[in-house]
Amino acid sequence: MPGTIMAMRRLNRPGIMVYGGTIKPGHFGGHTYDIVSAFQVYGDYVSGSINDEERMNVVRNSCPGARACGGMYTANTMASAIKTMGMSLPYSSSTPAEDPLKLDECRIAGPGKHLLDLIKMDLKPQDTITPKSLRNAMVMVMALGGSNNAVLHLIAIARSVGL
């Protein structure tokens, strides 16, 4: 995602990034699992409180599909930061990948209303990705307790465009 934003800022054409979305939790045996469950279950296995089959059931059901990790890790943090900078649709960083609204976001952003509005207003990434928007993104990351990787990505975005 940061690379997309860097390219959009350098090209400086009206555009919007559509985030693919976060993963929903998995379920197995009446329990709900996420990426943290996959890490934690290893400790249970090492301590001998569960066997390998039980461990693998948790691991296999912690991330049910190809989407961003279900937590405020790097992808969801950067999706939120990019939204804060004004380069994606409002609320889009919190819409799960499997939610029907995600497809609506794609329609609105691309051939739909939003991109056309950006073109009509001649609103370009150089107008939105500014020192102030980068500061706002960093404040948002700190407020949400986002990934430390956001620091590296936001610095890279700023440096890549001379800010």
C-alpha cells in the first residue's frame, strides 16, 4: 500500500486507493480464532497442554482465507493512515474483505462517483499528501496503537516525494 501511495503522489493524477480489507475471525469447535490465537497456541503445544492435532486445528482456522491480518497490524494500520491522508474512501479501512460493502466501495471509488468527482475538482495526490496529512496520519497511528512499521512507511512516503 505505501508503494501505491508513493506512485500516486509522484504521478500526481486524480486517484483513490481501494483497500482489499481485513480478515474476519475463524471458527472451529465452538471457538473463535484470529492471528493471535495461532501464535498463542504454540505456547500451549510446547507446554504440553495440547497435542499437535489440537494445535493445527487452531492454526488452520485462525486465518480463514487470503486477507489482511485481523488486528491493528501493518496492513490495517496503513489502510487507516492512508484513509487519514485522504487517499481512500471514508470508512474503507474498517470494512472487512468479505463484507458486501467492499464491492460497493470498489464501484464507488473507480467508475463510480468518487473518482469522477476528483477529476472534476482536479484534486490530485499532491493536494492531499502534504506534511500536514502525514502528521495527521502519524497522530492517528499513535491514537489507535497501530503498527510501529507505520513510522517507516510514512517516512518512506514523505521522502519519496521530497516532503
